Amino acid sequence: MSHVTSRMDRIGVRCNTDKASLGRSRLRPGQSVPQRSHGHDYLRKYEFFLARFATKPDYRMMELGAGPEWNLGASVRLWEEYFWRDDFRLHVVDLKPTADTLANERVTVTVGDLGDPGVLRRLATSAYDVILDDASHLWGHQLLAFEILFPSVREGGVYIIEDIETSFGEQRESWSQGAEIDTYTILSRLNGLVAGKGRDHPLVSGTSLDHHPALGFWQDIESVTIVSDACLIAKRGYYGPLG
Ligand SMILES: C[S@@+](CC[C@H](N)C(=O)[O-])C[C@H]1O[C@@H](n2cnc3c(N)ncnc32)[C@H](O)[C@@H]1O
């Protein structure tokens, strides 16, 4: 069977972001040809949620995480091509000063530490249709960014948290960095609150998480969609690809 891809995935494969279904690994010493590798395969699922923004006037997107030095800006190039309108604006945030080289007429860059609540609060002063967190993948950072930035998502917009596999299995210890609550636990609880409109359920009540700030957003959320390794949270006013 042929490898079926979407338009977003085809561009993602060409730009070599690990969001795509296929990629090329970093060249190792002694290699002259990069190895083919499997990516996270997010894009075939994201397209359902994001295709509608390609034609939206004044579409604003922010991505946390510009990419490693050897592959800097792969997803920036994907978004620049997929969201083709002249008035599309992308804001990219990364710890590395070299991320600044990605800036152009449609792309602005902030260099800063996303573990710093002050940096996040400054980012939260602008409004976005889509915010995508692909930065450190630490539980504490994923949840802090969601708590501070979700209010900046416009009505009908989408907040995406990538690489939630760090909540599972062998990765738990190294990605918790001392945090007690993992990202997936909060997202699954949020999903239960949205599904049951805040009503009681054995899976979502009676825990010590009741007062976690992220859970207070449930009334502003249309859907919480978990895909392999990522979660898409659609804000009030989002009604699928046809709007
Ligand atoms: C997985 S890469 C992003 C990949 C890129 N979005 C793509 O799809 O091509 C993660 C990025 O997060 C950045 N990062 C890690 N910790 C960070 C932090 N505390 N604050 C800001 N950026 C951070 C890294 O420098 C790296 O560029």
C-alpha cells in the first residue's frame, strides 16, 4: 500500500519537521546520507483542526520551540508554506538566540526561557488563533504555558501540546523534574470535565487536583482531543473544519 499523506504532511516531510510522518535524522559521524526515520505523524491529524485557518484573514499562530541547531526552523518553514496568506503572522519562541535568524516579514521571534512565568505573561498579552507547545516537553513547562497562555487563544482557536508521551512509562522520571502532576493527568481530567459539563464522575472527582488552575478552563473548551503523543484543545466557538 502506498504511503498516503495529507497536504500538511507532504510539506512537513519536505521541511523535515519531526511532526511529519517521515523524516531524515541528523547525520552521524561517518554517515554521508541521512537515515530515514519515522516522525510523530501529527500533521495528518492536525490538518482536520488547522486547515480552516489557511484561508482565515488575520490568522495568528504562536509556536513554542524553533528546533535543534541542526534542524532549526523546520516547522516554521512548514507553517510559512501551509498558511500561504500575506497577512499570516507566526510568533516563534525559543531559548536559543539563533532562533532570531528565522525572523522575516511574517515571522517574529522571541528569545526567552519558557520556564519563566514572566516570559509567558508577556507572550500572553497578544491574541492567537493557534498556540502550539513544542518546546521542552517537561510537565511543569507544559502545564505552566497552558495555564498562562490558554486565555490568549481567540474564540474558535486551538491550543496544542505536543510530546505528552513524557507523561508515560520510562520517560516519567526524567521529564517530571520533581513536578507531582503530569500533563496527561490534567488533560484527561479536563476532558472529563468538558464531557460531563463539570458533573461528578468517579474518574474525575474526589482527587486533590480539584483546584489546579488549568481545570478552571473547562467551560471555555469545546473539545479535548488526544492523539498519539499530543493533545488538541479547541476553544469555545470551534466547530470543526467547516467552522
Ligand atoms: C523539539 S524542538 C522544536 C522543533 C520544531 N518545533 C519543529 O517541529 O521543527 C524543541 C525546542 O524547544 C527549545 N526549548 C527547550 N527548552 C526551552 C525553554 N525552557 N524555553 C524555550 N525554549 C526551549 C529548544 O531549544 C528546541 O529548539
